[in-house]
Amino acid sequence: DIRKARESLSSTTEKTKLYSQNGYALLAADLQNFRKRRAETSERMKSEEVSSVLKSFMGTFGKFGEVREKWEGGDEEVSRLVGSYSAMETNFINEFTSIGAREFHGVEGEDFVAAKLVNVGEEVNGEVEKGKVVREVAKGWEYKSAVLEKAKVIVSLGAEEEEVGVEEEVEDEEDDEVAGDVALEEGEE
């Protein structure tokens, strides 16, 4: 009986030791996963806050361009003022990029993606498929995965033949009607 009791105790001790090792490993893995999730959540929240602040400044880029267009080519004093204003714009862009914001472009021939692009016009274009970008009008800005300002683009309506094809169908129908009228008139004679 003592031997059976020792074997049982030894078996129980081994199982407890194994459970403790596995339990510790599981707890350590859970703790590591918790820390990882917390860091990811913290990074995502920080990214959302920064992108929100950057978005609030996006209107400033347009103002820089408006002033430059309005006053460029003026007399010497105005040109100097516009030059210093352009330097402010450059500093502003440099600060944006140092934070991690970057510009992106609407690329000719690529699909129009509404999440990143704004369609500001359409044109018939035989070289670019319908629904694809023909050209960029203004660049866009993004911070990490957040779009701060969409790029403005012109989108293709496709080749002219597509529009002409519709007109030809109408002309063919009109020709058929005229031919039918001629046949009726000949049949009346």
C-alpha cells in the first residue's frame, strides 16, 4: 500500500509540476498578448488624434495657393511678399512631412478610388479606359492610413466611339424608318 501511495503521490506531483509550467506559459503568453493589444490601441489612438489635427490644417494649403495665384507677377514689393509667403508654405509642408504626413497622387490610368480621390471632371479619352484617372488636378495628403485630403482628378468617359456608337444606332433606326416609309409608298402605287 505504501508503494501505491508513493506512486500516486509521485504521479500527482508530476502532473502538478507539468500543469504549473503550462499554466505559467499560458499566463505569460496572455500577458504578452495583452501588452501588444494595448500598444496597438495606443498607437491607433495617437494616429487618429494626429490625423484629426492635421486635417484641421488642410484648408491652409488652399489659401497659400490662392494668395500666390492672385498676387504673383506683381511689382517688386508684392513679388517679395509673395516670395516670403511661399517660404511660409514650404515651411508648413516641411512640418507636415516631418510629422509623417505625405502627399499622394492620382495616377493616369489607375482606377478611380473614391476613398482617396475626388472626381472634379470627366472627359472623353480614347487612351484611358472609362472610369480610370486621366490626370491629376491637385495632389492629396495622408497620414499613415488616414486620408487627410483627397487628390482631385479628371476621370475618363472612355473613347469617342462609345458615344458615336449610340448616335449611329439612332441614325440606323431613322434609316430603317425611312426605308419602311419608302416601301409603303411603293406598295401604294
